[in-house]
Amino acid sequence: MAEAPPSPFLGVAGGESFVLGRIAQSLDGRIATPSGASRWIGGAEDLDHTHRLRASADAVLVGAATVAADDPRLTTRRVAGPSPVRVVLDPRRRLGTGFHVFQDGGPTLLCAAADGIAGDAHHGKAVVLAVPCRGGVFDLHALRDQLALRGLRRILVEGGGVTLSRFLAAGLLDRLHVTLAPLLLGDGIPAFALPPAATPAEAQRLAWTVHPLGGDLLLDIVFGTSAR
């Protein structure tokens, strides 16, 4: 097995968007227990790797459920380097303003449905960004383009599973880092929620390289390549 790879963002040319998905899961494919507890699926090396990815990204993106469950800071406090702009997807602005990302003063965008924006252009200390939305689901291509207009082209999609799955289903992931931890939860929140394949032969089979992360394994998947 190779050593843990450097950040994929380091080789990205300016001017084009690059979207990296990031998730840590148990051996039985769970990212949290049934109650939503997820600290910590991966070990210390996995956390360090995530913070290194943040340090080389322009923006780190999470869904509202991740903020509600974990109240993350989404900073780079474990490594040297700047913290990215934080992007929170919350179509109907259901999150309160008391979470860390809306209060600590770091640059944050709260993405809300364009047809539901009313009142204050801020949510706590975050700036509200109107994004096209249909049926409670954002137009992720439009979101990517709006972030690019703000100079946010290197995007790290860090969770949760539903948000990451929507980027994957929309064909917007350029690369995916999955940490596989030697942990059996038995039940809980699945890592991915995707349309089912009728048979294994009809499923998309991906190619990956495997890297050690302490006691975990990092699966590095580049989209556009397939396993033979």
C-alpha cells in the first residue's frame, strides 16, 4: 500500500472547479450510529488528513443535518494552513443561528432556496446565498457555478451522506476520499444513498488506490476511471 496521498487540490489549475468528496465510514458502511453519533469513526490520522484537505480547499461544504448533529467548526485547527470558506446547505433556513459556523466570525455562506429568501441577508454572521432549488433539493450545478463566481473553485464536500450522494448522483465529483475504519456499528446512518442498480453487472465499478491512515484505510477514487 502507498503512503497517504497529498491533497488532490494541490495540482488543480486555476479557472476550473474541482469537487472532492470526503467521508469516513465503518466496515459495515455506516457514518454514524442510529442516534447520529459519529465522533469519531476514523482515527487521529484520518482527522489530520481531513484538516489538510480543508487547508488546501477554497470552500468546505456540508448539509444542514451535519451541522445540526455535530455542530462542526470546519476549520484547520489540527494542521498549519488557512481555514476555507464554510458553505452550509439549508434550503429553508431551518437551522438556528447558534451553531459555531454562524457565530465564530469565520467566512461562511448559508445557502437557501432562491424562492424562499426573505428578510435578513445574514444568518448569524454568515452571508445568505440564494440558490435555485426544486422540491427541497438544490440545483448543485448552479451552486457550483455560483461558488466559482466568488472564487471558490476547489470545493471539499465533507458531509453528510445524503449531501455527498447528491453530488455523486449529479456527476459533480471529480474525486472521492473514503476512509474505511475497522469498526462494526451494526446499524446506523449509511454512507451513501443512491439509486439502486438492478444487478452488480449494471453498477458503476470504480478504480481506487489504497493508502494507510494509521489503523484506517483511505480509498482514493478518481472519477472517469473504471476498474477492469
